[in-house]
Amino acid sequence: MSKLLIGIIVAIGLSGMMYYQFSVVPMKNKLEEQTKVILAQDLRDQEQKATIEAIQNNLKQTTQALSGLQVKNQQYESQMSEYLDIFRRHNIAKLASAKPGMVELRANNRTKEAFDAIEADSKRISSLND
């Protein structure tokens, strides 16, 4: 009888081990794999959210810079129309023939100012590259 009892105990033990090996271990492995996949997806989601936030911040900065540039452009266009209006109202050729010294002096001064402004802008742009 003891042999039978030992056989039953051994059979129960073997079936328990087989159940553990063929059922529990694969479930543990699948659970570990699924945990790794979920962690990877969470990391990916965090990176995507950070990227979206960075893009939105960049868009805000770009929009602000663009609006500033539009305001400056409107100012420049208004100045340009004022200057063109001055040229339309005055006959520069007639004034130059009547008072050549005055026109030449003013033209030379304005030309020097324009070249100095271009030179200053060139230096500023050149220093940005450094």
C-alpha cells in the first residue's frame, strides 16, 4: 500500500511540476514581455508628448517673431510711401539746376548715411555667424 501511496504522491508531484512548467512559466514569460512592451509604449508616449510640446513652443515663438516682423514691415512700407511721396511732390531736377550745391551736399550726406547703415548691418550679420 505504501508503494501505491508513494506512486500517487510521485504522480501528483510530477503532474504539479508539469503544470508549473507548461502553464505557469509561459504565463510569467508572457506577462514579463507584456510589461516590457507597456513600458516601452509609455516611454514612446512621453517622448511624443515632449516633442509635441517643443513643436508647439517653437510655433508660438515663430508666430510672435512673425508678428513682430509684420509690424516692422508695415513701418518700413509707410516710411517708403512717405519718401516716395516727397519725390513725387518735388521736382528734383529743377531744384538741382537752381541750387546745385544744396542738392549735391544733401545727396552726398544721405548717400554716406545709407552706406554707413549698410556697413553696420554687414558687420552685425557677419558677427552673428561667429
